[in-house]
Amino acid sequence: MDAFVWQAAALALVGIVAGFLNVMAGGGSLLTLPLLIFLGLPAAVANGTNRVAIFFQNLFAINGFRRQGIFPARLALLCTLPALAGSYFGANMAITMDDELFRRVLAMIMVGVMVFTAIDPMRRLRLGEVHMTFMRSSVLVVSFFFVGVYGGFVQAGVGFIIITALLVHGLDLVRINAIKVIVIFCFTIVALAIFMLHGQVNYGLGLSLAAGNSIGGWVATHVAVKKGHDWIKKVVTLTVFVFALKLFFS
């Protein structure tokens, strides 16, 4: 019981940072997923348990954006439907993957996301807003199917991918983040259901993490201070690097 209390407290505290990062940009699961593994959960169970927190975090974030009058439902729907299908395939891949292989794949993904974050190509992708033609809409649908596959498989870093996919269409970051939390919330329902059906969720730790993620996600919808975000990103980059090395060589 004592072990669970300190584990739950640690997850809630880390969850606040992760929830804030997830809504502001992405990468929060790069902190929470390795932490769940280090607390002794098998990789697949850690992956499923993390989805409980993601579900509640984005539920609170959607409500926060809606209260501020930012709810781009039409474009969010266009992105969400293919992501739902992709998430089903991705989550099933994660369930069937060997535990040790998943840990190594996760480590490589973490390093890749860390490099992507450091290079920050998103700043150079910002265009003036463009008209959504049939061709552009088709590209968006296909790209979000693969976003769903990736999100269903591992979740970690999917926010960066969504931001990049939408920036090339000229959207501002406020609307992008609103669309992002709607898409992730919806495909998380599919992924979480699959993990639950296979008994790959620790509900106690998942709800503890969800408490922190929800607070962080709610705060992030109200706070957008550039300096603070840049400082936190540096801390996350260092932490991700350490976690990735430990995951890869353990």
C-alpha cells in the first residue's frame, strides 16, 4: 500500500507537467510512459495505462478550449475519422509486440522525437492559411490515418506530428492545439478500449496519472507563455535523452 501511495503521488506530479506539455505542444508521454515502465509495469501495460491519463487530459482540454470559444469542429472531424481507423491498427500492433522489442522501439522513437524537437522544423512550415481543396483534404485524411496508427501504437510524440501536419495548411497554433486535443481524445477511446479488452491497463496508477494530466491539460489551455514553454522543453529534452538511454540499454 505504501509503495502504491508514493507511486501514485509521483505519477500525479509528473502528470501535471506531461499534461501541460501535451496540450501546449506534445511529448508529455515521453515522460510518463518510461516512468510507468520504471515503476515495474510491463511495456504493454504501461502503454495501456498511459491512455487512461491521455483520455481525461484531453477531455479537460477540450472543455477548456470550448469555454474560450475555440472549437474548430468541422476540420477536427475531417482529421478524426481516419485517425480512428488508424488507431485500431496501431493499438493491435502494440498489444502483440514482444515486450523487449517494444522497449527498444520506444527508446528509438524517444530519441527521434528529441532530435525533431531540437531542430524544430515546424517554425519553417508556417504558411499563410490556404483554401482546403479536395486534394488537400484527401492528403489530410491519408496523413491522419497514419497519425492514428502511430498514436494507437505508442502515443508518445504524436502531438508534434499533428502540429506539423496542420501547420502546412496555414492554421495558427491555437486552433491547431484545439484540433489536436479533439483528435487525440477520439482515437484514444479506440486504443484504450483495445488495451482494456486485453487486460493491459493498471487502473489505479492510470487514474493517479490522469489526475495530474488533467490539471496540466486544463492549465495549458489558459496559459501560453513562450519563455516558460522553451525552458520546460529543454528540461524534457534532457530527461527524454536519459530515459531513452536507460530503456535502450536496460
